[in-house]
Amino acid sequence: MNYAFKNIGKEVNIFTPVAIIKPEMIWLNNYIIISEFAYINGGLGLFLGNHIHISTHSSISGGGYCVMEDFTGISAGVRLVTGSALFNGEGLTSPTLEQKYQAVKRSYVILKKHSTLATNVIVHPGVVIGEGTIVASGSIVTKDTEPWSIYMGTPAKKIKERDKSKISEWEKRVYEEQNLIQSDFTSVINDILKCK
């Protein structure tokens, strides 16, 4: 399994079978696990930081941008949707047609540091999951989340806050022990959000 990734760091483990589309648009830092049966589309750009897990039967699709900062993860069956067909007569919705007949809006999904999505969460295009946010199983996220909060429901609503002090201590220890430099996708994220 040889993919021509844009970048690949150390300790990147990709278990088969997986489907990886447009690997040339995928940037992988260090300590990443992509579990079997995942579907990953590099779209306009996919950026994975340090210590990332993409669990089994998850997908990143839609052809837009996706950024997962350090210490983020998506559990089994999660769907990150970075783009969607337009349904108000702008075009036809079948990907089997020539591009000139289709109408698709490419967008983004951004997971800030220490955010985690539990089993079967769906994140719609144009959403930023705030730093330290946890989203409970089966939730549907249609709007940006506040940092260091727990969200649940359809649509997802904030139900409580999280304490970040201990997590920040653990993060510092990991960076020091592994001699890692924190991933910095700030310029990428700024460019993505400018096109909003």
C-alpha cells in the first residue's frame, strides 16, 4: 500500500482495507491511526496533526477541506461531510453526470485540538468543532461548537463544560517526552475560513 501523500510523518498506521481518495491532497503528521474500513477523501485538502485516530467505518467525504488538529479523534461510524450537492435547482445531484450538469458546494470541517467525536456523530459542512469539545454518540452537528464543552443531540446542543487544566498538563508532557512540535495549521485554517 503506497500512497503519494503530500506529507507523512512518523508512526502513521493505516490498516486495510481502507479507501483513500486523492492522497496527494493529504498531509499527515505523527502518531496517526486510520482504522480498517475508513473512507478518506483528500478533497481540497486534508490536514491531520499529531496523535490522531480515525476509527473503523468512519468517513471524511464531500470533497472540501478537513483539518484535525493535535489529539483529536473520530470514533466508529463518524461522518465528516466537507461538501454537499445543492438541491434548489442549481444543477443535478448525481455524481455520474458531467461536472457541467452538477451543482456542488465545497466547504470544510475543522476539529480543534483535543476535540473528540463519539460513535456515529455526523458533522455538516462549514462547522468548526471547538478546542476540547466532546460530541456524544449519535449527535448531528450543524453549527460551530464552543471550546471545552460537551454537546449532545440532534441537532447537537451544549449540555456542560469541560475542565482543560489537566489535559493541558498531559499535552505538555507528551510534547516534551516525544520531542514533538505542536502542529500549526493556523494559516491553512485562516485561508479556509476566508472563503466562507
